[in-house]
Amino acid sequence: MTEALLEAKSISKKYESGYVLQNVDLSIEACQFISVLGHSGSGKSTMLNILSTLLKPTSGQVFYKGRDITQLSKKEISRIRREDIGMVFQHYIIIPNLTVEENIQLGNNKMSDAGKLEELCQLLGIQHLLKKYPYQLSGGEQQRMCIARAVIKNPAILFCDEATGALDSENSKNIIVLLHDIKKRYGTSIIFTTHNREIAKTADRIVLLEDGHIIKNDKNTNILSPDRMSWEI
């Protein structure tokens, strides 16, 4: 049996209004694309934030490479987040007065060589935009820049929270195709939250979340090629 890269055991999250996540178990292997499918308010973002170390669970444990990260110090958590975790969100987090290249290099804590930057930007189709500023880019190009910034350090896991939610159907499709290419080329595990069933169909595993509970967690035996997605939701 393949050892899990990341594993959640009975994680729950409670706020004043009540539980938004309850007794969730999830195991993620290396080089795996997982779609977390659910409606707004189902607990997708909360689960992603706990798995990515942004939130601590109210109860339960999260293991990364066998270590319980819920028990680590802030310094150790920061190191894991800096070196091993990439994040892409629906709303772009960019520095407007920096060029595309400078924005990307903000994520490059490992100081990869110029060849890695060139290779990644060619894969994402933004190599001709490096000297431009974010305001000169389309929404799809800005999201590609954010993906490049998250991937430039070669993270073990890339967390994407509704990363295509602000894009039109064509740009959304292109982003999903590119994320699958990143998984194949760099061996990155990708956890992608979405309410779009077409996106979910492209994943290796589909996790269905409802009212803070995982109600389905199945290997996808009929994977849809991302370039053949239909956007009729």
C-alpha cells in the first residue's frame, strides 16, 4: 500500500455558529489530482485551509509525510508552508506594482535557476508576459501568473480553492488542462475544490462534501480528459 503524502484523521472545525466540518478522514498520495466537490457552504474551503496549514482543526490530526502537523510549532509550520505547499485561490493575490516575473519570483524561496522559470512559463503560455504588469493581463493570464508563483518552488502539494471560479468557461478549461500538465511534469499532488462536476470528472479521485461531512470518496475509474470537458453545468 502506498504511503500517504498527506492524511487527515477525524478532523473537525467548530465556530460559534456550530460545526462546519465534522470527523473528516482523507488520504492523499503523491502525484494525485483530487477534486473536492460540494456546494457553497459545504465545508470545502475550511477543509482545504486545514490541510494546507492555514487553519488548525478544533479536533483531529493532519499528518504530512508521517508528521502530525497540528502539533508543530509556528516556525515549523511556516517552513513546511514555505517549502512544500503551493496555494492558488479564486481571487488573485498579486502585487500590482511588480512585473509578472517579479510576482512569480515572490514564491521562489528555493531560488530555482532561470531554466525552471522559463520552462514553467512556457508550459503556462506566459513567457512573453514577464516584463508586463498585472493590470496589462487578462483574468486568465493573471491566474496563470498566480499558478506559476505557486509552482516555481516545486511544492509537493498544490492547493487550489475554486481557482477557476472567477474565469469564463474557456479560460477555466485551459487552467484545468495546465494543472494536469503540471501534475504530470513535476509530480505535484493537486487538491482542487470546486462546485463544477465537469472539473471533478478529470480528477484521479473525487471527494464529495456535504454539510461538513464526506459522503463520497471514490477513485475515478472513468477519468475525463480535461481538454474534452463540457461546460454545460
